[in-house]
Amino acid sequence: MARRKKIGDLPQDVVDDLNARLIERGFSGYDDLSGWLKSLGYDISKSAVHRHGSALEAEFNEAMADARRTRALARAAREEQDGDGGELLEAASGIMQDNLLRLSMKLKHSGAEPEEAAKTLSLISRAFADVGRFDISRQKWQAENEARIRAEEREKALQDAVKTAKAAGVSEQTVAEIRRQLGIVS
């Protein structure tokens, strides 16, 4: 059976304060932090603080990497103003799916009560379904957008062809017949 985490028994405001101090100190000074906790009446060893700090640092670094990726995506989207935005939406969907997967894995290893874990997994499952619906809507929107662009390009090509034909002396009746044979009604 795994050892019980003493940090997990601390009141949430003390954990929050500990986390803030760990971040401020660059995830170091575990002796001092253990002493600070003892001064508050909590007998937490330097090793326990270090284990908590290491886990928090890994989470912190992961969150910062996600934030950097999100900022890079936003910057790329701004630079790619002529794009349809589909790439940004696709990346956002992927980030959401990654985060939901991480949450479900953390929950699995958290040792949470079964009822609470089931409730949280239900929420995560619904969030996955929402992201899936979002992704399907994004794909549909992107396909419709691409179809609209192709239709606009075809229409422009047709107008250019009609101009060229008329400039070459082709009659309006012949242009109409060509359109009919190509299946173009406009």
C-alpha cells in the first residue's frame, strides 16, 4: 500500500501558500519550507516537501509548456491572417484533448474516493464528447469554407473564360451553349 501523503492532509490554504513559496523560490529551499510548516504546527519532513515540490514543478513546467504552445499558436494565427483559422481550431482541439487525457490519468493515480472519481470521470467524458462535437463542427465548417472558396474560384475562372471568349468574337449564344454543356447554370 502506498505511503499516505502528509502534504495532502494540510488545509488547502496552507498548501496554496506552500505552493506559492515553492514557485517563488524556484522549487528549492526545502529545509526552510519544512521549518516554516513546523512553525505552523505541521510536522512535515524535508523529503515530503521535496516530493511535493518535485511533483508541483513537473505540473508547473507542463502548464508553462502548454501556455507557450498556446501563445505560439495564437501568434502563428495572427501572422497567417489570410488563412481560414482551421489550423488554430484544430490545434486548440488537440490541446483540449491532451489536457482532458492528462486530467483523467491524474485522477486514476490520485487515490480519490470511488464516488468522487466516478463523478469526475463522468465530467471528463462529457468534456471529451464536447471536444469531439467541436472537432466535427470544425471539420464541417472547414469543408464548407473550402467548398465556398473553390466555388468562388470556379466562378472567377468562368467569368474570365467568358470575357476571353467574347473578346475573341464568340457569340453570346455559343457561350450559353458551352455553359449548358458544362452544367453551369448562372
